[in-house]
Amino acid sequence: MSESLIKRAEELRRQLEHHEYLYYVLDQPEISDAAFDALMRELRELEEAHPELRTPDSPTQRVGGQPREGFLKVPHSSPMLSLDNALNEEELRDFDARVRGLLKSEEYQYIAELKLDGLSMAAYYNAGRLQQALTRGDGRVGEDVTENSRTIRSLPLRLRQSPESGGFEVRGEVVMQRRSFERLNEERANAGLSRFANPRNAAAGALRALDPTITAARQLDYFAYFLLKDGRPLLESHWDSLEALVEAGFKVNPHRRRCANLDELLEFIREWEPKRDDLPYEIDGVVAKIDSIAQQEALGWTAKAPRWAIAFKYPARQATTVLESIEVQVGRTGTLTPVAHLKAVTLSGVTVSRATLHNEDEIARLGVEIGDTVLVERSGDVIPKIVRVVEQGLHRRPFRIPRACPVCGGHIVREEGEAASRCVNTNCPARLRESLLHFASRGVMDIDGMGEALVDQLLNRGLVRNIADLYSLTADHLTALDRMGAKSASKVIHNIDASRAQPLWRVLNGLGIPFVGERTAQLLANHFGELDAIAAASNESLQEVNEVGPKVAQSINQFFAEQRNRELLERLREAGLRFAAPKQKPTRGPLSGLTFVITGTLPRLTREQAKEKIEAAGGKVSGSVSAKTSYLLAGDEAGSKLDKARVLNVPVLNEEGLIAMLGSQDEIGRQRSSS
Ligand code: IVH
């Protein structure tokens, strides 16, 4: 074994760990997925050619284990208790009064953290490496889920910095992010499987799956909140523990606060109640812990829970109301979705009058009929859902999926093994409408102004019959429409125009191929690099792409086999859309490690061109000035960003300065030291 191969393998492991950390822990990736995959591929190939190079904690080994028969039971170092709840302010005041009484007149502080709605897991480390992971189990004895835990990318296999030379334990929460949850449920529905009721159930199922590849596919996340040694806190303050966990490379929830008293704690609680919907994962309350470990020990435990911590639970966002009718909507792939129309009811400040019912099976599972009184719930999702029937209506009547499409009268079919019924008419106006809205939406081609009102008019007047027609629209077409002035018309046309520059994966997502959403589109674009290559790919070669199985591959093949779709693609190509992914940007260059913000009008380059130049040289471009900004590139009429850069002492550069930096490494050195 040559010395250089050993070195290269270690270097790759370090780089991959670093990028996993940036991506999964800090949520601030610095390289593209494709660049990451390339590093991973190189390491994998190296380890395959020389198996002796493989280490158990190599990033290639996250999904290594074989399916098991069951889990080993292992006792915890100290009980994993649960928390007492406070359901309102008064109960929280009672708790605080008890603490004050027990601590006599000592001063104390609370640490407020979000109460993540997941399941707790303990992870043991030794010599800086993950050794074992246990579920909570009954609190005294947990289940050994080490193999599954290794697939959680935010759980480090090797630490950046060990808080302790010997062994130690971390406790925290396993959660599933909403996006992963929604994707999982969508996939399950497509596969004719039942949906998970909430991300926590899905996470629990994933963590206890017998096959680690299932855990890996569910994309779990881990937030650490305790640092223990032999079952006791390692450091003297809880806050310091959280900081030490951050240093070690764990993901620690950033939304935490030291609170000097109950009022500050209440402020934190009030602040997060409305903001909880904006988080990418679900929380069900706030946990408050006494900061000082000496005080925690003085307060002690009951049999069930510590006396030094409390969980404030946000009120459930549920209410009862009447299901008045069920409407059937037709989606862009022709899927019929029953939507419940409810008697309006207020749920934690939001008026709710509609809820999703997903499909016929869901309606049957709930046993719900029109006229029933139902319990509705708003969990993280935008659309509320019906939880169960509370009382059957006196004149209730069952709902049936119509036999003909409610929009075009076309045939409705429900394929064997599928939960959804579909309208088979590919020209169904409802499908076209939804396809256009999807194509123009922010996460896809991002055509601002192309909303429901405009799309409906374009369809009604026959101006648009497919997505390619959007690119033949002119401002004159638009000004002839209702409520469309010359100014808005030219804005929309400009936005359509600008969308031609959207990357390949967005175009691919915009085509509306069944089962090809944002993530699959990105993976496909990265793998093949060109739309033509995807269109020509065989079933087998499509399945070489991560996460693409036989069903998705078949759907892609079917799409490109259809003559009508091929014609559409040719028109999109003529319209100048991107059919190739940009060449991989070098991650190393004269500007590596530097972050730029661009503002104002530059004399020669457009901002887009400046951005491309910076990125091509390995630099990053960000939207806002912070202490981390290396340079502000400012042109004429630079505004608030320039002010902010001055306040933060961020060096300011003009276009000439940038060109000079791009020219030679020396130039950078000089500018940096003179700033
Ligand atoms: S501390 C002694 N902190 O809530 C147990 N728990 O009802 C102390 N949870 O079982 C737990 N977020 O699964 C703690 N920031 C947080 C939490 C948290 C969620 C869960 C955990 C625990 C349950 C307690």
C-alpha cells in the first residue's frame, strides 16, 4: 500500500466530513452536490480497490449494516426521564415558584430551548468516534440502533474536536424535517401505502427500521442537547454543554436563550409560538432548564422527571367543525384530490375552511361522510387535515369519486395498487392549468406574476396551450387582458424572458414528469448533465442515479417516449431554455474562501457576470453583508449595503479591484493586508 494512497483516502475523508458538517449541521454548503458526489465516488472507488483503506467511520460507511432480526436491549448510563408539562402560564409560574422555594434565595438562570417533536436518542463516543446509539426505550433500557443512527448525516461519526479525552455521551432528539416527511408521504401514497400521521411517527419508524437503508432513505436529523459522562453532566453549566457540543461538531438548535427570570422565559415562549410554522421541523413547545448543574442537583428528580426542567406545551391546534361538502380537484398529473369544505373555524389565530382528504382510501380510513362533525388539526403543513369523526351527522351522506372528470368529463381510472384516481385525458384543461402554475412557481422557473389570475385568462383566451407557448407571449398579448397595464405586462414578459436562464434541474422539474420533483430533478441533472442524455437513458442507467428506482425510471422513460412531449421539448429548446447543466465550477481558485456581496451598478459587468466571475475563481457570492463578508463589490448608487459594510469594517472593492484580484494571487495578498 503506497503512502500516498493512504494519505489521499484520509484527505478525502476529512474533506467529506467537512462538507457533511457544512451541509447537514450548519446548513451552509460550500460546494455543489455534484462536487460532493465526486469526492464520495473517488473515496468509494479507492476503498473498493484497496479494502484495507476502509475505516469503520469513513463517510462511505454510513449505510453499511445488514438488515437485522431485532434490536439488542442495552441499559442507559442513567435513566432517560421525561419532563413535566406546563400547559399555560399559570402552571409555569407554579413551577418557577417551586424552584425558587427549593433554591432558597439563590439566583438562578433558565436556558430556554425549543421542544423538538421527535424522539430522544443517546449516542456514545469514545476516542472521538461514535460507538453506540440507543433509543430511549422504557427510559432505563434502550434499544441499540447504532447502525441506523450512522445514517443520520448530522450525527458526526468522527468529532471535529472531542470535549473529553475518554468516553462521553450525548443525548438529543431525532427529528424528520417537514420536507422529508412530505416527500415520504407522497412517495408512500404513490406506492399505494398508508401515510404517516406526522413527522414524529415517521421518524420513530425510521429509527427502528430493521434495515438501515430504510433509515437512510428517510433522511433523519439529530439535535444534541445533553453532554454527559458516566450518566452525569460533563460540564458545570448547561449552556456551556451546548456550546461544547457545537464545538465538537454536533448540530445544536440555534434557537436557544439564557433567561435571567421567568419573564424572559415567557418572552421566549411567546416569541416562538407564531414563528413555529416557519421552522423546517415541528416543535410542540419550549423546554426550560436550570443552567447551573449544581442547582440542578440540589433540585433533584422525582421518579418520573427532573425538578430542574419543565416542558411548556403550546396549545394543540385542533378544533371541531362540520364537513359541509367535498370538492374534487384535478392536479397536474391528472390526480383527483378530494378537498373538504368546512364550516369556518379559527385554529390558533388562522381561519380554516378547507382541509385535504388526499384520496378515497383516506376517506374510508376516517370513515367520514358529508355532514359529520370532525376534528381538524393544523400541524406544520400549510393545509389542515381531518383527524377523525367526532360525531356523525344526522343526514350524513357518503362521498364517491366521480366516474367522469369534473373539469373535462374525461375518463377516470384508478390503477391497480394506486391510491389515487386520475383523469386520463392528457389535454384536460385542469391538468394544463396546474402544469402552468407549477412551471411558473417560485421553486421551479420562478416567473413572478404568472399566478392563477393570469394563467386562467391565458387559457380562456386560448393564448397558451402548453408551457412552451409562454415563451411566444408578447407584451401586446398581455395588455389585451383584464387588469393588466403596460407596466405589469412588460414585467411579466421580462420575467418569462429571465426564466430562460434557469438551470437544467428547474427545467426538468417544470416538465411535470410524474415522480420527478425538485430533488430527483437535481440528482438527475447532476448525474447526466444534459436533458438529451436523460431523455435517451435506459431504464437501467436511470436507476444508477441515487434514489431513482424502477417506478421513477419507468415514468421518465414513458414521458420521453411520448411524441407530444418530444415536440414540446424541441419548442422549449428553441425558446432558449437550458438543456445542459453548467460546467462544474472549480472549488479552488484565487478567490477560494472569500465571500463577496455585490451592490450598485458596475461600470462594465452586470451583477450576474460579476457573480459568475467570482464563482469561477472559487469565491462565493452572498446576498447580504455580515461580519463574515470578505469584500463588498460596490458600483454606482450603492445604498444600504455600503453603509453596512462601513459599519462592519468590511473592505469595499470596485470593479477594477475585482479584476485585479482575479488576475493574480499576489494582488489578493496585498489588498487583504492593506485592508
Ligand atoms: S430535555 C430529563 N430538551 O421532550 C429529560 N427534551 O417530554 C430531559 N424533547 O423525552 C429532556 N426537545 O424527547 C429536552 N430541547 C429539548 C427537547 C426535549 C424535545 C423531548 C425529549 C424528551 C421529551 C420530554
